[in-house]
Amino acid sequence: MKAATIQLDTLACPSCMQKIEGALKSIDGIDQDTIKVSFNTSKVKLNFDEEKTSIDEIELAITRLGYDVLKSKVK
């Protein structure tokens, strides 16, 4: 498992968090219990299995919703 922190452009409303969480929960390979979307810092933190998905796929799922990914860190 890898841990990712994704910095987004400023989130406009709390419902944005739910949209992002919902999209991420549909991706195979993400540990659903670790998904944390922070409204105040506009960050997404999660753990994922590199054999099932990639940070690029996760970022793509977020950008498809209309949110800009500024940078990602994977440990």
C-alpha cells in the first residue's frame, strides 16, 4: 500500500468533498477507510494498492469532476 496526499485547488463547498469521496470510492485499489477529503486545506489523503490503480488514475478521477489537482505526493 502507498499513501497519497493530493493538493487540490480551493474547494468551494462542503458538497465538493462528498463528490470527490464518492468518485474515489468507486476506484478499485483504494482503501476506502483511508479516504479523507479536507475542506479547509483542500487536500485528499488516501492509501492505495499500486498493483490495482495508480496516482494518475486517481488524479484523473478528480479532474474529471472539474477539480484541479495542483500536486500529489506518494509515499
